[in-house]
Amino acid sequence: MDIDNWDEFRTAYQVARLRTVSGAAEALGVHHATVIRHIDSLEGKLGAKLFQRHARGYTPTEAGEDLLKVASTTEDQLTQLAGRIHGRGASVSGNLIVTCLPQMSPLLARTLAKYQADNPEVRAELIVDTRPLKLEYGEAHVALRAGAPGDELDNIVQELGQLPMGLFAHKDYIFRHGPLNGLEDIPNHRFCRVSNLDPRAPFMKWIGEMVPEENVVYKCSDTNTVQDAVLAGAGIGFLPGYMGHERDFMVEVMPPDPSWFSTFWCVTHVDLHRTAKVHSFVTFLKEEAKSWPTL
């Protein structure tokens, strides 16, 4: 028999527990006629009598006693499950999935490490991806996005600030090829960039328009590998400002242009935004972002 109406089992359990139709109806908040209808329907589906009817009420048969035992255990398990679920929602613990773009990864790693120091029961997962993960499907709890944050109606979007990007080169590169002396000197230099330029990223658009293809000597699959190439001295390329300035062997080859910068957003789904874990991390993230060297 397919169990297609849990209400009937719940009704039978209350009758078996309370031994009266009126008591079960009061416990369930339904009319006594509904209780009788549920019992008759369930007995018909099971092909067995669950209760002996008499003037003082309903007495469970052997089948009814079996139902009472199983339903009582099930109620206890469901109560425990509800308690665990409520506890997860009210406590700062469990898995926390955060996604960001490659250029934000070092900052997020530092932020997550500091957050976990204060919240040791949280297990963090950082997904670095240029693809916007679907928060509504649970692919991530918190997303950091650049440029346009998206227009999903169920997402809560909060601005974090801007990420300055700059053109940098290794000191060894400068020693071998000399400094970049303005835009007119670009054809005399070697550049690193991603293979497929994303027109939504202002700095990618700039390098695609300003640097001739023959001067791009090192192409990479993503911005992380571009950063590796520039830090290794392969050529001039874009780095987040904080990444270049933190390394004394890197040189910023021209003044940063604000048109290269991207606005970054913290995005959460409305269903999870106010859970203790997500709310706690987002609050921490927003405060931490104030001290980031980029924002």
C-alpha cells in the first residue's frame, strides 16, 4: 500500500494515544467527523480494524497497538529532527560555502581564516569561479560578485566597495626591458592577459583595446594564472592593487586608472540571509572589508 495521506496515520495515532475521537479532534484542531472519516479510510486501505468502538471510546486492536508503537517512535524522531534543524539555524556552525572571483581569493582566504578563529565550529569551503553560482540551488551560501551583481529577485545584494586594479611588472622585467613610458611605449613591451577577454571586466576591456595582439606574449586561462605569470616576470599585466603593492619586487608601471576598477558586491539568498551562520559571516565580512587594502 502506498502511504499517500500522512494525516490519516497522524489521526489514528492520536486516537490510539487518547482513546477518544473528541480528544483526538481537539489535539489535532479538526472536527470529530474528520477524525472518524480518517480512521474509516485508513482501516479500509489497510484491510484491518485498528480500533474496537464502544461507549467509552476507542480501544486499539493488536494492529492499532502496532501503529501506536511505530507512530510514537516516529514522533520522537521527528521531534529530535526538528530540534537539530532548529539548532543548526540558531547556531554558528556547520558548512559555510563562499564563492568569489579569482582576484578576491587571497582576501577571502584571510577573511575566512579570521572568521573561523572566532567560530571554530564552522567548516569553510571557498569556491573560486568566474561563473556566478546559483544561490537558490544551494551552490553557495554567500557570493562575492563584481560589476553587475545580477537581478535575481530572491537575492539580497550589499555593496562592499571597489577593487583597484593596476598594471605591474617584476623588477627583473624592468631591468631587461626598461620601464613603460606612457601609452605610446606599449608597442615596445611584452604583456600577459587572459585568452578570452571578458568585456564586463573594465581592465580586460582596456588591455584588449590598448595592447596590440603581437605584444601579448603570455596568455592564460584565467586571472589567477595571469597573476602568476606577472609575478614570475613574464611580462606586464594587471594585478589587484593590494597584490602588487604587498610585494617589494613588483613595480606599478603606470598610475592606476579608476576606470579599471570593479565594484564588488556581497550576495545572499533571502531564504538563508537571516540564518545565524550566514548573517554572522556577512556581518563579519562587511566589517573586515573596511580594512582591506583594496576597498
